[in-house]
Amino acid sequence: MNLIQRAAIAFFVTLLFYPAVAAAELPGINVRVKNVSVSTGTIEVSLFNSAETFMREPFLQESGPVNENGAFETRFVAIPDGEYAVVVVHDANDNGRLDTGFLGFGSEDYGFSNNVRPWFGRPGFDQVKFTVDRPGITVEVDLD
């Protein structure tokens, strides 16, 4: 194999792995959900990246079962720097929606980043947003 062929192969191998290396350099967001009232059902974590899409169109979503300690953890990887908000819903009966009781109050748990607890209605993006500007951001949402 001559020098030009080796250089071409090295170039194409570099291009093949470049997206993975570039993504690895972007920060991630760890989300810890605590104090889930029952250990049945599914936890859904939605990540929003703007006030315009907040509570309408998530940037990313992850879901999974509650563990035996009443907790759930997930990680969003390769997140560009910026402002984000997290919304957590516990679908305790796995029917695919947040069940509400009298006057629209939840009969299933939900929570927001910054552990905001609005009296009525939903919080605004500005109330629950946090900044991603470095690797290793951890957001804890307490459903208690």
C-alpha cells in the first residue's frame, strides 16, 4: 500500500468516527427522580429547550420503570450549551396519560426542574429553566 492509499484510508476512518468524538465532547444532563409514591408504572422525563416549545414539544424524552427504592435515573447525552427545563410525569397505572382528579389536580405524581410547585396551573419556562454550560449537570426532581 502506498502513502496516498494509507492517507486516504486514515482520512475516511477519521470521518467515520468524528460524529461520535464530537458528541462525546458535548455536556450531558443527568436527571434523578426521587420520592416516587408507588413503585409501579413508568416515569417519563421530558427535556425542553425553549419557552416556545415548553409543555408542547419536548426536545428529548426518556422513560422507564420506577426502581424498588422509589427512584428513577436517566441521562441525556450530547446536549448543546443552553437553557433547558425538565418535566417528570409518573404514569403509575401505565395507561399512557397523566390522570387528574377533582378540579384537574393530579392523582398521579409530576414534577419540574428546580422543584417548582405552582399553586394553580403550570409554571412558566423561566421558573423551571436551568443552564447547561459544562459537563456533568445533574437535575433532581422530587415527586414528594
